[in-house]
Amino acid sequence: MQESGRYVYPFTAIVGQEPMKQALLLNAVNPKLSGVLIRGEKGTAKSTAVRALAALLPEIEVVADCPFGCDPGDVTAMCGRCRERLEAGEELPRRQRQMRVVDLPVSATEDRVVGTLDIEHAIKKGEKRFEPGVLAEANRGILYVDEVNLLDDHVVDVLLDAAAMGVNTVEREGVSFTHPAQFILIGTMNPEEGELRPQLLDRFGLCVNITGVADPALRVEIVKRRAAFEDDPAGFVASWEEEQHKLRERIVAARRLLPQVGISDEMLLLVARTAVEMGVDGHRADLVMMKAAKTNAALEGRTEVTEADIRETAELALLHRMRRKPFQELGIDEGKLAGVLGAHRHAHSHSHEHVHTHSHSHALKSHVQKRR
């Protein structure tokens, strides 16, 4: 059970699963990270975490009567209709609403995902009539695809294209319609039910492998919190509101700070060297590692990427991009990764520019554990 009535389990109350929480937070601050793929067995709080993230994020302002929930303050990301109304001098009606989680069923067809154009209407009346799909509903929200590995490959392609471009274009018989489709894409899967093709894996910005919590004390804590939530959802949610508020403020501050975060050539070189040493294909890994490190710095309240940011986020960006032999498990050689980053640290400590960054290293990971 993910929810008790209208109450959603608080994000800050989730025990353990730090890499998953970190990947979700990074995407919440920077949707340009192209989403996250969460791989893990059943019952590892995957869907709980996704819904908890949506409840954690600040409300958004939307054009009240727009099917795409356009931002009334951002002309550049508006649908054509909202832009026309604005240019005609109309005052767009506004309202606040919670960020949505839109579920994509495994059986979804391409038409259900992208929406449909009424060609007959376009030919007869000379105007476009568009029936919005899942991508329209998900604009400025979270698109949650459970069992993404069981979806039709072509549908996954369409989703990943829209996630990368931020727009959805539907073309039928020479008639086309485009609307904004900016969303945080979160896919979950159970690897026992089959893998995603490497080309599709690579398109997810971050990836995390999660397993059940093995520490008996933490398992007891999970059961206690879940029972407390089910017995008194309102009371449980209220008891975590202070933690939720702190993390919400931190996300808002990080979003504001992100455009100002810089990365030195030295840190870019470390990113490139890490990608080369770990044997990943293509250049997407370097780009995602850079974006993730910058986003992590913003979450920590800094405007300069440090080695700690790269160390914190490298595995999330590299896990699904490692070259594998057929039938080999998806995984990463953590010793090798630590060695690559450690070798840099050792060389760097002998230079006169040495900066102490270690204190930031586990700030994000310890955030939720403070309540324990």
C-alpha cells in the first residue's frame, strides 16, 4: 500500500535506499538529467519513493484551463494556444496545484502516449483538433513507468525522445501538432523479468540498483514507520512535516543556485578520465556526470563543483553504461571507480591548490538519517 487515503508516505521517512533518494532529488532539482531508472526487486519502496517525491516538491502555478498545464510566467515553454492568447492581450487564468505523478500502463499504445490528431476535422474545418495523451498530462510533472522493460521498445523510444527534447510532436497525413512535454521520467523495473536494450538504457540519465535492506535494525525501523503511517496517516505525515519542509526548501534553493554553478577544467578532466578508465561507450556518460556533479553542488549550496560531487554522483551516471559481456549482470566495479577517483585525489593533494572537500562527501546521504 503506497497511500492511506489522500496521505502520501513522506519522502524523508523512507529508511535507507540512499542512492535511489539521491537520484530522485538530483532529477527534482535538474529535470535536464533525463530521468532515472530504478532497478530492483519487488517491495523495495520504488513506487512509494516516486509518489513521495511528487508530494515533497513545491506546488506549481499553471494556466487554469490549459490541458498541458503551461507555466503562465514562461512564454518560451508555452503551448501555441497559450502563446496566442497572451499575444492577443488576454490575461491567462492562473491556479496553483500539486505536481502530478502520471502513470503509464505497460499496455499503453503509441497513440495513448503521444495523443491523437483528428485528421478528418483538420481537412473539413481547416483547424487542428488534438486529443492529448499521457505526455500532455505529464508536462511539468513526473511520468512514472513501472516495469519499463516490459513496454514496447518503440513506445520507450518515444518517451525518451520527448524527455530529451522537452516537446512532443504528433504528425499524421502531413498535419502536425507540437506541445510542451517537460517531465521527470522515472522508470522502474525488476531485472528478473528481462533487461532493457543497451541503447534505451543509455538514454536514462541516472540509474540505480536497489535491494532490500539487510540490516535487521533498519528493517525493524521500516516496519515500525509503515505501521505508524497506516494506523494514523495524518499524525505520521504531520510528525515529518518539519523534515519535509527543510528538504523542500533545499530543493527550491538548489534550483535557484544551479544556473550559477561552475565546473573547472580540472574537474572536467577528472570526469573524462573516469569515463575512459571505467570503459564506458560514447560521450553521454561524461555529459551526465558533469550535470549530476553540478546539481549535487547546488544541493549542497555551493557554486563550484568539487571532487566530492563527482565521487557522489559518478556511480549513478555510469552504472548502466558499463560495457558488459552477454548475460553479464548490470553492475559497476566500485573498487576500480574508487581507485580512479582516489588516484586523482592522491595526485591532487601534492599540488599547492589542494582544497578540502571531504566534509561535503556524505552530506546528502546523512540527510534523512538525522531522525534516527
